[in-house]
Amino acid sequence: MKSIIDKVKNNERLSYEEGVRLYDLDLFTLGELANEIREKRWGKKSFFNINRHINPTNVCKDVCKFCAFSASRKNPNQYTMSHEEILEIVKESKERGIKEVHIVSAHNPTTGLEWYMDIFSKIKKTYPDIHVKALTAAEINFLAEEYGKSYEEMIDLMIENGVDSMPGGGAEIFDEKVRDYICKGKVTSDQWIQIHRLWHQKGRQSNATMLFGHVEEKHHRIDHMVRLRTLQDETGGFNSFIPLVYQRENNFLNVKNFLSSQEILKTMAISRIMLDNFLHIKAYWVTSTVNLALVSQAYGADDLDGTIERESINSAAGAKSAGGMPLEEFVALIKNSGYIPVERDSLYNELKVW
């Protein structure tokens, strides 16, 4: 293990095999290595933005075993928002100072392609200074298949209608055997990567995620990171990597052994070590809990996402995120954990040091 530790300290890239072996290191050694990388880049800065999550519909044609949000499974309470409802949410959130709307939905086959594109256009025309982050690669794949569009055509439509950047959702775990079990029929790993490649080729930026803590094994996580690292070498278009902790309630995976906090922190630290070409590692407090996200700052994470205001997808599976996080509380928590809260925009331009 000494050779691997020395490579990390010398800023040498680790192979897939070496990445798998990182899990054999103790938590504090991993934390020390990851924190050194974090502090060289960002010091004690911890980034966040003032944002609003909107999930306009929960009607979905796909059947993902880990999902508690979709109305086609356990949840019988289907809903689809009108454009007027969505615009009212944006108006109220704008008055509270949001800089970004993050719009992610289920794969609703009844709304029509225009329903998606028109709302982006209406938001951008009404509030041109709000950053619109919308449509995961899974949603783009669904819409392309449903309406006979190529990925390029979908991406051009998104840009024409005011979408500024893409979220990283839908990646789950890239290993196809695991994917076949947890989300059969959804966007494949190769399709996810191709969609983000095309988005980056348009000069646009996106995030990347990894859902872990369900049925995958450690080597699947490392494989996932290496594939993302390879695409980032090619395009440089990813803003951040977001390890998402699987939420256990109201879904069909029936996972018995849940991750320990130690395993979550190890994975956060390993993400920081392996993804040497990603500037930012995000501890998404919605899935990790606020307390563990704050601890993650010492294990390589330099971003905590944002205030969110309302969140429906992960909270449906047990996350304590339905009501978001008040700005003042968010800032105080970062300060009290020994870090410097830095408000950013969606592309990581620094707006204010709190």
C-alpha cells in the first residue's frame, strides 16, 4: 500500500486496480490523502448555491427498483404540474434570492415533448438571469426514444429553449449487470456517457453522479469513476462529481445491509483521490444527511450543493430533504464546522464569501 500512498502524494494517477485497493486503507489515512488534495485546491472554502429543485411530474414509464418517487410503482398519487404552477414556484423562489432552478422529472410519456421545452423557454424568458439546470441523460434518452429524436437534436432543442447546464442524474452505476438489475430499460451507461459527451461538445457543462450503497460492490464504484475520468480527459465538461447515497425506504431493492458512515466517507475520499481531473467533489447533503456532509468536508468534498427549498425524489425514499435548508442555517453549519462558506453560481464562479 505504501507505493499507492506515495503515488497519491506525488499527484500520480491511480489505475483501476489501485483504486480498488484504496478501500483496504483505513479511514483516517484516506481522509488525510483526500483532504490534502482538497486543501491544495480550495483551502477551507466550501461551496454552495442558492437554488430551487422542481420535480414537475412523477408519472414514469420506467421501472427502477431503487426509485420511490415514480407513481407507477408503490406511489399511487400521480401528479403533473401545469406550466402556471411551475412559473409560480419560480416566481416565489426568485423573490427569496435563488440563482438556479434544478428541474428533474420522471419519464412521463403523456405530456409531450413541447411540455418540457416550453417550460424551460418560459422560465428563461421571464427570468433571464436564473440558471436553468435541467434534464438528466436518462430523461434525454427517454425523450429521444419517445419522440423519434437523435441525442443531437434533443440537445439542440434544450439549448434553443434556455437550458444552461445538465444535472448528473441517471448515471446510477455504470456496470451493465448491476444496471440490468436495478434499472433495466433505462439509459445505458454508454448512452449516458455519449449524451454528456455531446453536451460538452456544444461547449456546455454538466455534473456526474454515482448511486452507491445498494447492490453494487466496491470495484463497481471504481469502474464508474474511471469511466467518468476518461470522459473528463476527453471533454473537460464536468463541473463536479456527486456520490449519491442510496435511500432505503419505499422501493423494491430490499437491501438488508446498509452502508456505514465510515464506508460513505471512504467512498467520498476515494472519489477525490481517483478523480484527479474533476475540480469539485460534492457531498450532496440530501442523500448523505447534513451531518455527514459536513464531516465529508474533511474527506475531500468541497461542495455541499445548496439550499434546494424543496426536494421530492430522495425524500420519497426517506431522505430528510423535503423542505430544503434555510440559507442562514446552511451558512452557519459550514462556519461552525470550521470551513468558509462560499456562495457560487451554477458554473462555480464565486459570488460571495460569507
